[in-house]
Amino acid sequence: MTIKNYINGEFIDPVDGNYIDNFNPSIGEVYGQIPNSSIEDVELAYKAAKEAFPIWSKTTLEERSRILLKVADLITDKLDFLAEAETKDNGKPLSLAKTIDIPRASSNFRFFANAITQFPSEAHESVGLNAMNFTLRHPIGVVGCISPWNLPLYLFTWKIAPAIAAGNCVVAKPSEVTPMTAYLLGEICNEAGLPKGVLNIVHGLGQTTGQAIVEHQSIKAISFTGGTATGAHIARTAAPMFKKLSLELGGKNPNIIFSDADYDEMLATTVKSSFANQGQICLCGSRIFVEETIYEKFKKDFVNKVSKLKVGNPFDADTNLGALVSKPHLEKVKSYIDIAEKEGGKILFGGKKVTVLGSENGYYLQPTVIEIQDNSCKLNQEEIFGPVVTIMPFKTEEEVLEYANDVSYGLSATLWTNNLNRTMRMTQELQAGIVWVNTWLLRDLRTPFGGVKASGVGREGGFEALRFFTEPKNICIKY
Ligand code: TXE
């Protein structure tokens, strides 16, 4: 299957005819081609967006909202089809694509379709000066949205929906590793009646297509989710051009477990926060710290539960972990497991590649639990982004806070305790953009989403996203 670029409402070949392979990770085989778009393709997409902007930016909020709601409905109507496409492209269990990825893509459109109708601007009366200020929030113009492979349609639409709801026109690039559902979104947008050129999707490699979007003089804002090194590179390129930047980068999140937590619920959720989507979620709690008094019990129960997870063909209903997204990624994750013992770690479970009958060339890995002695080891400091977690005991609140914060990342943290005072103390001190207490991945789309330190700059979600995708202008009137 050959994917094409979606520009000005049409599906077109890349200008210079260059294509790259698209893999099905569950069988380790090429199943299609995608454009490796050049500067010329990005320019075509930009021109279409620029032309659409004057009308789209003046389209009433009611009309924008109506179209976005239609996109949301169509995604829901095509849930099975889109979920199957996502699973084939990414390797994730079909059950996950059906319950998380595709429903959330629909919710993203529905949420911002509604949010834009409620988005306020500010007014400030300058008391005693006989002046009144009000702030306009105008769309920026043409904006760039670049997304990763782990939650393909979910994260792609998380950027596009607020961008177009706010009246911008978009040049978007999904990950070259998982382009399929973004391609299918183009058809849905046409069916929903989104005017031509409002959304343009160019496919290709980061260094070429992505770089061309970031370097484009007239693309005024970049919303990016992906690796920290790529985020730093994008910031270096875009900052001297004074572009607005939102960078949602990696995580190395602590999962802190106290003995007073609801044990069974903590255990079941910890299995999910460790291995959902094969551990390829930037919010996974990959560093597990357990209070000493329950450490041995937790270790036994956790390993027991993990040992029952089924690694298998992602299309099988009873599969818990599907394939990792690509061969290079599988090798990267495996390389961390290989250094575990050198670093003084002990593999309590997993660590090996899995051969799945009938899919022998797929990229499968066991869920892996490694006991470590020292938070400063590579395994606890670098983002592995796979089905690998470490566990380590702690004695005191102060000690575990130090472990939790002693890392370059600061995306999310999970805390398991029923002690209210401790909850209040620790949530104040944890260096993270998101802290979950007695839960994980519970998302309310109105809340700010993003990280501190090497996990990024800026916040997505709710009005934060609409603020990012608009330019405020204050008008001051003296009377
Ligand atoms: O990310 P990249 P990759 C982390 C995770 C993973 C690592 C690398 O640790 O192992 O990032 O994954 C585009 N200009 N996360 O290689 O390369 C690229 O084409 C413009 C965390 O997938 O950062 C893709 O569309 N764009 C993350 C997107 O950037 C460029 C989720 C992300 O690719 C570009 C995924 C450039 N110079 C990986 N280079 C999370 N926090 O959710 C690449 N791209």
C-alpha cells in the first residue's frame, strides 16, 4: 500500500518521487511505502495552508466546531478500521488501539470542538487611569505539528485539533515509523467537510521533512512531541527564528509505593503503568520505588503478575504485550537489558526476545523487571521507552524524594499512599508536570499536560493548547 501526502484536500505523490518503506512490526515485514517528502512538498503544503487561512481564521466558531465534531463522529464510526490500521502499523495490541488510541483521537476533536466555543479572552480595567484593556486572541497563521510513533493518531490529533479549532491552518507530519492512521485522517477530514488546505499532512523522515517544517520561515509555531535530543535540535533551529515552540519530550517517571497504599489496586495499576503499549508511553512509571517494609512481598507479587502477561500477536484477543515498534528500537531496548548486570542489576523476570509462532520475524520482547541497588545507574537515568522497569527499596520519604527528583527528566510521577499529609508534602516537592496519586493515566483533557527539565517546555491540553495556538494582542483604550 502506497501512502500519499494530503495537500489542499488531495492525495498527491511527493514531488521528486522518493518513497521509504513502511514496516509491520508484528511480522517484521515491509507492507507499504510512504513519501519521503522534500522541501518542495513542505512548500506545497505551506502554500495550501496559507491560502486557506484567511477564510478559515474568519470562519465562525460554531462552524469550526460543527466540522470538528463531524471529524470526531467519523473517527468513532470507523473505530474498528482505524484500530486495525494502527495495530498493523505500530504493533500495539488491537484491544489497546480499540479502547485507548482511537477513542482518544475522537475525543481530542470533540474536546477542542467544544473548548473553542468556551475560550475566553481577558479584559483589564486600569482603575484611576480611565483606560480599559482587552486582549484579542488571534490564530497564529500556518503552524507545524510533528508527532511520534508511540500513540500515533492519539498524539497527532492532540495537536491538530486545537490548532485548527483556534483558526490556524496546519502543516503536519506524523512519525515515519507509523504514518498510516494520519494518512487515513485526511480522508475523514474531506468527508467531514473540512475546507481544503486547513490541514495538510506531509510524510517523511525527521531530518528531511520534519526539518523542512521547522526551518520554514513562515511557519510560525511548532508543536512537537518526541525524543529529548530531537526536541533540543528543534529548539536550536527554531529559537533564532522566534517561533513559538511547544516541546513534549521524554520521561523517566518514578512510581513511588508506600506500605499504606491500597495494595491490590496499586499492584494491578503498576503492571499497567509499567507495560501498557509495551512500555512505550512517555508517562510509564519505569522507576519503581517501594517502601522497605513491603518490598519483598511486592517483588514476589509483581513478578508473579508480570510472568502471566502474554506477549503475542497484537491481533490476538488475549495478547497483553504486542510487538515493539521497530527493529532498531527493539535493539536499543535490548541493549539496556544487556548492561543491567554490569551495572549491578538483577533480572527478576524477562529480558529475552520472544518468538511468536507464525510471526517469527516480529519485534517481540518479554516484559522485564530488574532489581537495582543504585538510582544513579544508566537504567534509572536514561529513557528506555520499552517494556523494562526497575525496582528498588527505600526507607524514608526524604530518601525516595531524592531518588524521584535525581534524574534529568520531569514529566510525570505516580504516588501510592493513603496518608493525606504525605500526599500534600510530596506532591509539592516532586519535580514533574503531572503527579498521579493512587491512579495512573487518568486524563481530564482540560488539565495542563507537559513536563519540566528535559521533559520539555510548554503545556498542552485545555485552554493551554488554545493559548499556545493563538497570539494575544492587548488593546488599551483611554476614555
Ligand atoms: O523520536 P524522534 P523517535 C523518545 C523515546 C524514543 C526516542 C526516539 O525515548 O526512543 O524518543 O524516538 C520527527 N526536525 N520518545 O526516533 O526522532 C520524527 O520524524 C523535525 C518519546 O521516534 O524525536 C517524528 O515525526 N522533526 C516520545 C518525531 O520528530 C524531526 C514519544 C519524533 O521523532 C526531526 C516517542 C528534525 N530534525 C519517542 N527529527 C514521547 N515523549 O511521547 C525527527 N523528527
